[in-house]
Amino acid sequence: MKRPLSYRTFFAAAILIVLCAQGALAATQPEFLNEIDRKTDKLFKPRTFFDYRIRAKVGGQSRYRYEYRDDFNLNDAAYEDDSLQLLRNRLNLDVAYLSDSGATPAHFFAEGQEAHAFTQSSVNKSNVFVNELDLRQLYLELKSPWQKLPVTAKAGRQELLYGDQRFIGPLDWTNTARVFDALKVILTPNPQISLDLFISRVVRVEKKKWDTTPHSDNFSGIYLSTKPFRKQMDQVLDTFLFIRHNTDRTVAGERTGEKGPLKEYTLGNRFKGKKFDWDYGTEYAVQLGSRSHDEIQAWAFHQELGYTFSKFFWTPRLYGEYNHASGDRSPADGKSQTFDNLFPTNHNKYGFMDFVGLRNIHDFMLGTSVKPHARLLLSTDLHWFVLDAKESAWFNAAGGTFRAANANADTQLGEEVDLLATYKLTEHLGLMVGYSHFFAGPFAADSGAHADANFFYTQTVFNF
């Protein structure tokens, strides 16, 4: 049995992050880093061909992350694969056709990816971590040449992301990330309005063969983004409808042995803006439809408010959030009330340890950040997690069950503290170091093992 980490470990990690940040600020950037920037810009600058009609650029990314996970199963007595080393490389080709005006009516993009996990356990070598070599993106984008018809069509394998990515995003934190085979049409009649219509299927990552696309899981949507106030262009009002239709009749219903198709409709609004030193936002969604033979009645909403002390040293910011997603208090009544947050980028929204997603949850968050330097950001977040319905499971960020439902347990899951430092070393090289601690609450104690958990990680990203 390992000895549980104490509060002193938490404070030691906090001091380490601060000291590293101070060291980065105190040090003069070595000249060789500036030289790497210059050579990278020269090597990967765009090239033109055929009398400047074709512009091509080769680019990519190399990312390495080390993770130390302690008691991620909340069980200090059980073996777990603590250390992970994750490596991901991407290489892309961006080709555009240039018109006489300099616009790009045609645009082609291709991207390959390889992702590896260096670890002992096969659990951490799943398709979330490993994709040995594959075609990640391949799409063609065409823009209408007529000003009175400002339409863009984008077809092929691509990322989909909308708003704050609470419902649709590429989930880039994971080693393999997420893409869709999609056809998207974008209408932009003026700078204040953008309307997207898309039909898609999510791509399934395969570790050692070409990625596949399940033909039974169809996902489409309408997303309208507007800037309603001409004099306040940093305020955004979005309206959306997402439709998920799974036709393979393997979706489990509430009744034992019951299976059927999924027809799920998610509609809602998002409003976000800034005024003086205040920033604010709200987003909500309602879900209707049917899951197997059950009626869907679910909902979720998000509230945020922040204030930046713009005239103070290090420009400190204070902020808070409340996130809520419904659970199912009667899991056998033929009404499915646990919210499904679709294909989100959950990481960094409900705690960096990914113990919680936007399903059956109340998440109260308070945070603060400072910028000691233009390239350095330090932040601290505190989350307090409570189940919406203890008759439903505790779901993690991936949408899976972290702990099964327990109607006799307390609803309080626990608290999480996240410390994060990000430093932009050069224009191409970024560094990150973070530490998180989860304080297991009464629900964990009532339902099984309840040791506290720790998460330490460092990440280096080189973009070119």
C-alpha cells in the first residue's frame, strides 16, 4: 500500500510551479532559441507557384507530455499504472488557389498523425493514446466567387468545433484527438452573422490500421452565430440545433435487455461578451427525442462571470462558474433524463483530472489567474462537485461511468484544486506544467474506495 500524499505535497507542488515561473522570468532568453525561431520561419514559410496562383505551406506539430497519476481509481491499495509518456507528431500540407484580388476561393488541406504512449499497462495504450500512423484530416474548401452569394462549402475529414466546445470540439488534449467525416456549408452575409449547416459522422480511431467511420452514427446540426450589437462586437449570441441519429439499434434503454435506435435533438443558446473589465457568459441546452424506447427529457446550462484588474500589477483576474447537467432520478420510468453532452472538449472545463463531465452534475468553480509576464500565465481553480441525482451514475469527462449509481450514498463527490503554469518560450515553442489534487467526498466513501488522487504533468509543444 502506498502512503497517501498529504496537504504538504499539494503546497510543495504549488511552490514548485511558482519557482519555475520565477526562474523563467528571471532568465534571459538564449540566443539559440531566437535562432530556432528564425530558421523555422524560413524553412516552413509559404511558397508560391504558377505565377503566384498557388500558395503552399508545410506545417505541423510535435507534442510531448509526461503525466504522473496517483490513485486515479480512488483506491490506494490497488495497482495502477502511474506514469505516462505521450508523444504525438503531426505533419500537414496547406494548398490554396489565389484569385486576382488575393482571396482564396479554393483551399486544400491534408494532415497526417502518429501518436504513441510509453507506459507499462495496456489500459493506457488504447485508441485514446495510440494511433500509430494515420490520415487525420483531408478536406477541400470552396468559396463562392459571387459577393451576393457568400457561401463556403467544406467537405472531407475535418475538425468540428463550436462556441466553447462544451458540446462539439476536437478534444485536442487527448493524444489522438477527434475528427469527423463531414460536409459543412457556411453562409456569411455580413461580418455580424455566420450560419453553419453540417452533416457528419465521427471518426473512430484505430490503433494499428486506418481509422474508420461507423455509418450508423449520424450527426448533423445548424449553428447560427451573431454579433447582435454593432458597437459591441466582442459580444456573441449563438443559437444551435444538433441532431444525433444512431440507427444500429444497439443503444441500451432503461428496461433490462431493451435496445433500440437513438434519435436525439439538442437545442440551445450561448451568449458571451466583455464590458470594461468584466467578462460574462451563459449557455444552455435542452435535449429531446428517444433513446431506445425511452423518451429523452434532459437539460444543461453554464454560467460564468469574471473581472480583470487591468490597472493592477500582473493584471490579476478573478472568475467563477456554475455548470449543471441533469441526471435521472427515476431510472426505470421510461424517461431518459441524464444529459448527453455529445462530442465535447471537456478537459479544462470541469477539472483537469477529467473525473467529471457535463452529465448528472453540479460543478461550482472559483478561480484566479495572473500574468507576471506577457508570455506567462499562472492560474488556480477550485471545483466543488455534487451529483444532480444519486440514482444516476457518476460520469467522467469521456462520458463513461466513474462510479455506479448508489441511491443510499451522499451526493457530494468531492473537490478538486488545479494549479497551472503556461509559458510561451518562443513563437513556436510552448511549455506547460500543472498539478491537480482531488479530495474524495462522501459519495466516494459511501460507494467504495475513497483515497484522494493527485495529477502532475508537464507538456512541451512545438508548432511549425
